[in-house]
Amino acid sequence: LDLEFMDSKRFYQEKNINNFYKLLSFKIKNNPEKYDAIIVGDDNAYDFAMKYQKDLFNDIPIVFFGVNDIQKALNSKNKHLVTGVAEDVSPRDTLSVATTINPKATKILAIGDSTETSIQDVKSFYSQQKKFAKFNFSDINLGKLTTDDFKAKLRNIDDNTIVIFIAAFRDLNGNSIDFETGVKLVYDNCKQPLFDLYLHGIGSGLLGGKVVSHIAQGKIGSQMVQKILAGTPVRDIPVIAESPNKYIFDYNMLKKYNINKKLLPA
């Protein structure tokens, strides 16, 4: 099992992608053993694999997970030797819980940045406007703000606003911020509870919601690879459109914001 890390959240420029291609191309062409399968995680890795499929991975099955662009994931049904599980976030279910917890709220705000994952998740967030028509939807994008302006906007969020944390990992100047620092930046400057769409933020200051688990996605992806290695044709392994999301909340955050557990779903 070989692991090749694109590190594309930090190094997303075309030059860095080209450098990664050259390195991977060299390794593959000088490796006498052909790979039996390729696993790709996240949109950038998927895009890379599709762009260079014939060049680098010709006739090798590709299994993906962590692809936020749902239509892109579903379109894989028509691609040769490609299947996987989409990363389908659950903003509707998370917002349903949030509006139950804060019945006086009139506004719903998403916090995001300019990374590809955030862009797709913010689109999913805005797709819920018709379902929650009585609320005013808006977002704060760190990718369009200085850190000081971002902090100021966070501090001005009032008690009538439900806040969904999506991302805070790339600023106006394109500087990358590591996950823990990004979460802390928002948590330290926003006095409202931070509902979340991903498991990995819970325990770092985020309240929770119906969240995506990358562990669960990885398990499904690995089971698909096992089927392929056992002889099942890729075309007989359907793309999974809905990722296995669960309701998970941080007990310490429930206590901090005095949220009654009876308001939460099972």
C-alpha cells in the first residue's frame, strides 16, 4: 500500500499540481509492479485522477471517497473503471436540529473559505433556502477577508443567528491555516454555538450536527476495493450517492450553551 499526498489544501496552485504529476509519473513508470487499484480522497485528488487516468492509471480500477461535488461523483457512473462514495453533507438535517434548539432565530449563517470543499458545501447550504424560507441565509467567506475583518464579522453575529461552521482554512492572501487553528479562530471570536457538518471538528469547539465521517467513507471505499480484488467488475459496484452520516454532538458544548439534550434527535 503506497500513499501519495497531494497536500492540495495548502499547495493548490497549478505549478504544485504539475510537480506532483511529475513525481508520481516518475514513480509509476519506474515501478515494475502495476497497481491493482487506486483510491482517491477529496475533490482535488479525484480531479487529478480523472485528468491523468489514461496516462498514469490506464486499466486500473479507481475508487473515490470524499468528493463533495455530488453531480461530479454521480457522473462517475459513466466513466470507465471508476466507482466510489460521494461526500454528501447533511445541511437540511443539521439545520432542522439547529432551528429546534434556537426557535427564536431569524437568520442562518455559514462560515466558509475559498477551498474547493468549502465552495461545494456552501452551495449545499444555500440549496436549503426553500426548505427554511422564513430564515435569511448568508455566509462569511474567510477567502475574501483579512483575518482582522473576519474576526470583526464573527464578533458581530447576534443571538438571532444560527451559525454553521464549514471551513476557515484559507485567507484572502491564499495563506493556508491548519484545521485546529481555523476552528479555534472561529470559536474564539463567535459567541454562538457552531453547528458542524463534519465529525473531525467535534471536540475542538464545534457543537456538532448530522456529520460526515471520513472513517466511515474510507471503510466503504476499502470494501469496494476488496470486491474488485476478489473479481467483481467495477461496473457492478454502484456509486453511492449518500455518505453514511450520523447525528453527533459534543457534550461539553451542550453544557456550555445550556442546550437540553431532549431537543436532539436519537
